[in-house]
Amino acid sequence: MLIDLPAQSGKRMATLDELKGVAIVLIIVYHCTGLLGFDNLFQGQSGVDIFLVLSGLGLALSLKDEGTKEFLIRRLAALMPRYWTALALITVSNTLVLGHRDSVWDFGMHVLALHVIVPDSFYAIDGALWFMGMIIPLYGVAAALRPWLRAGLADRVIVSGLALTIVCHLLCNLNQADTEVIIPTVVVRIPEFFLGLATGSLLRHGSKDTTLATPVLAWAVLFYGLYAATVDPRLLTSANPAFGAVWSVWYLLLIVACAETPVRILRRMAKWTGTRSFELYLYHQPFMVDYNRHIWYQYNQQIHPTSGQLLVGIAIGFVLTVGVCLLAEALASRLIPASNHPGPRLSLAAGAITLFWIGKVIQLY
């Protein structure tokens, strides 16, 4: 099957950052409308699905001629310091604002990004952190698939994603995990990451005789469909990917069809938000939702806050979220030189881990 795509090997696609901006706006709107009790008209949870597809796509496009160890070090060194720093800050602020005292087990699971497989730890520290427990292990799987990604074997990548989804679903049921949380939140979304990987693999090569249409892929899709239909229809009926695709296509069409100044301003705003989407995702829920609700609840003497109060809290929380993101960005720019070598990032990671455990000590004592 011949697929003609613009080759993007080794390049960063600016549109990916803009789409990440759209995704984080959808997620923030989703959480804020839920806080205010409004209907979820925009299906903002689909922003997570956009993130997953873009994460896989960007990872495939950024592959270099390096070993598996070097790949993992490079990816984790770029990600984990920011995650651990956010985890430490949220830990301390949860203690100061909410009075939370989470267990050492929950902290350990979050540090290792394994909390997604433990139902009791899933939402223990912050409701938005479950995503990290999903994406980091998927990076490990992607490292093993690097030969196929580099060769453009998109069919094998997709088959691997479907197989991993079924295995995770079986393990959830076998271990009697909280299937009402982990399966609909995590497991159903696994194929999206591999779809992004496969797309990125094809974009790396441009025009080529790809193996996308093969009997193996056809049988794998058929088996997955039969398994989902007979065992757990949620693996097929999740609407999030469809809504995520609609929002992505809408934004891309807007870019293609319009070039007026308002649209250019929109694109710049989306890119600014997208380049900071990771931190915005990590910090927005505690600052804009959790602390907002708690502080007003205490201020009103156990009476539920009004919509006006919550809107004020959302505005203040948004300013705090952006401020923390910019502060983290400025700090990272000072600590990390303008090079791709992972050494400085690993040093920052060690500092983040130290900060995290300082937060834990403060919490305990």
C-alpha cells in the first residue's frame, strides 16, 4: 500500500505544539465546568486523547541514531525532573492547603510512576497525575519498538498496541483491580499512543511502500474487535478519541482555511500554551479546582461555594498556574544549558528527587 506523506524525519512540527495547546485548553475547560456544575458540552476530556496521540507522534519523529539506553535516558531526563518537581510542590501545597497526609506507599508509587496500576494510589495525591503513570511506561514500550518505528513498520506498531491493550485489560480483571477506574481511564486509551507512534513512523519516511495494510494487521483488528465486543464493549465504545479527532481536525482546518490576524494570534496563543502544556496540565487541577473549592468551602463555614466565588478562584488559580509554569521554565533555563546532553537534566532530576523527599518530611512532621 503506497502512502504519500510529507517527510518529517528528525524535525519538530510546530503544529504539534499548537494542538497540544488546544488539548490543554479542553482539559482545563473540562475540569472547570465540572467544578461549576455545568454540562460537559465540549467533551473536554478528549484533550487527554489528543495528548496521547501527539505524544506518540512526537516521540516517533524525534528518534535518533542511538541505543535503547541512550533513548530512555534522553526521554526520561527531559520529562522526569519536571514531573518530580511538580510532584514535590503539589505534595507540600496539599499539606499546607488541604491537610493531606498521604502514605509513603502512595508517594513511592508516584515517584516511580507506577501508581496507575494500584487502584488505591491512582488518585491519591492529585487527580491529574494518573496520566504520568500511563505515559512513562508507554515510553518504555516505545523504546523496545524503535527498530520498527525507524523502519516504518506501522502495522507491527499498531498490532503491538492492540495486544498490549488486551493484556492490560486481562491483568486488570485477573487482579480484580478497580475496573471502573483503570480500564475506562487508562486501558481504553492505550491504542491512541500507538496510533501516534505509527503515524509518526510514516511521517519520518514520507512516500514509501508501507506495510500498513497487511493480513496480520487485519486479523489483529478483527480479533481486538471481537474481544471487545464479547468481553468489554468499553474497549470499543469510548467516545473520547472521536471527540479528540474532531477538535484536532477543526483546528487544522482553521489553520489551512484562514490567515487573518485573529487566527494568527490564536495560533500564537495555542503555541505558547502548547509548549507549556506539560506543566499546565500538572498544576492546573490543584490550583484551579481542588484548592479553589476547599478554600471557599472553609471561608463559607462548610457551605458550598457559589458559582461567582468559584469563578474568582478559577481566575486566581489560573494566574498561579501560569506563574508557577513560568517560574519552572526560568529555573530550568538556568540549570539546563542549551544542549541535548542529558547530564544536566539528570542533575536537575537528582535535585527534584531531593526536593520531593524534603516535601515528604515536611508532610510527616
